[in-house]
Amino acid sequence: MPASAPPRRAVARTAPRRRPAARRWRSGLVVLAFVATAAVGVGVAVQRPSAEVGQLVSDGSVTQPVESSPASPSVPASPSASPKPSAPVLALPGPVPAHGRGTFAYDARPGRVLGASGTLRRFRVAVENGSGEDVQAFGDAVLRALTGPGSWVDGGQLRLQRVAPGVRSEFTVYLATRDTAAQLCRRGGIDIRKGGVPYTSCRVTGRVVINLDRWRTSAPHLVAARMPLDTYRLYVVNHEVGHQLGHHHEDCPGAGRAAPVMQQQTLFLDGCRPNPWPYLNGRRYTGPRA
């Protein structure tokens, strides 16, 4: 017999430990709970992205999220919460310079031709230095007045164009302090004083002179009539340019009717309503010769 192999050392095998059934059940519940929570989170993220990062709108901007509760009833806005229309400006507050430097700054921007047909007349725009007024803002206001609808170009016989300094022009529209306005008007033979104080505006050859006092504060009876300052500015430009175009003063055609633009509305209304335009409803509007 072959020599017997030395006996193998017995290796003890330990049976695998088994988890109690209750512990396995608890572990399963934890896993299921985690899966369910993750699913709900995904659903919320898909349904309500705007609650976290805002909502992209069509113009590329992002709106801020608004917190709301579906259980909260909507409350209608109070009528008093709606914005109220602002009252028109009738006059500007604060002191108005009585005199400036006597020199002028010119609007250097050329303007488009106003009007479709007729004789072309070119003009410049200037503001007195030291008046506190911006020449381009005044240039824009003059352009609004002469563009219309309702301005002098509506008749089809006239075109107007603002030009830069150095370009040949027929007249200049000046905005001047009352003392300088008085001097410019006096040179043309016109006294604009009322109660000894330079009050109105004027037109002399080649010069349409707007008094800064009126430009900023209108006139007391026009303020009482609730004529907005912007409307007065349209009137005073069209009135004085009307003189440059050869038109004379007119009177009120009847109580309650619109005042003709060539009526001296800065001094009186005589029962008429303020009106800044020479053309109304496409037709030249006039009153009896003053």
C-alpha cells in the first residue's frame, strides 16, 4: 500500500450570517422611500422651473419668481390703487432770469423739410447764453410747433426747414430773456412792455423773438383757463412765425369758439378758447381782423 498522505487539517466553515427578516424589511422600506422622494422631486422640478430660476420671456429677459399659494383666494385690486393721470403743467416754478449775456447759441442740427409742397423758407434756432435753457430742447419744441398737424405748412403753399448756422436762412427764432427780448424788439420798432416790464414776444424783420418769461410761465389768464404750458408754447411759436409769414392780428370770432392763432392770446381770450394752431380740421381758421 502506498504510504498514506498526511491527514488534511480540517478547515472549519462558518455558515453565512443571515439578517433577521425584520431588518431586511426595514432596509427595503428605506430604499423605496428614497426612490419615491426622488421621483416627486423630479416631478416638481419638471413642472415648476420658474420657482427656482425665474421664467425666460420672449424678449430674453428673466422675470422674478412670484410666490403664491393655491389655497389663498385672489383679492381684486382696489380702484384707488390704479394710477391717476398726472395734471398738465401750466407753468414752471422758480425764478426766471431777467437778463442773460446778450449772445446766442445756435442749434447746429439741420432739420427735415416740413410740408409737402409750396415755397421753401429756411430758419435757424437760437437760445440766449445765460438763460438756463438748452438750445436743442428749444429747437425740438419749435419743430413740433411748425410740424403740426395744424401748423402753417398744412395749407400746401409753404414748406419750412431748420438749418444750421452758416446756411442761408430767411429768419431766426430766438429764445431770449425779457431784457434782451425787449432790446431786440425795440430795434424793430415794437414795444413789448406791459406795466413797464417786457412781457410779450414779437417779430421784427428776420427775427422771431420768444420772451423767456412767457416760455416758462405762460400768462395768468391762460393758467386760469387750464391751458397746458406745452400748448402755449405751440401757440406762441405759430403766432410769431405767422407774423413773419405776413399774417396780422385777429380777434375772437365768438364766445366759446376757438381763438384764432393770430389773436393775441398772451394778452386776452375775450371769451374764446385757447388754440395753438392756424389750421383746424385741415382748414385755415381765422377771426375778424383786429
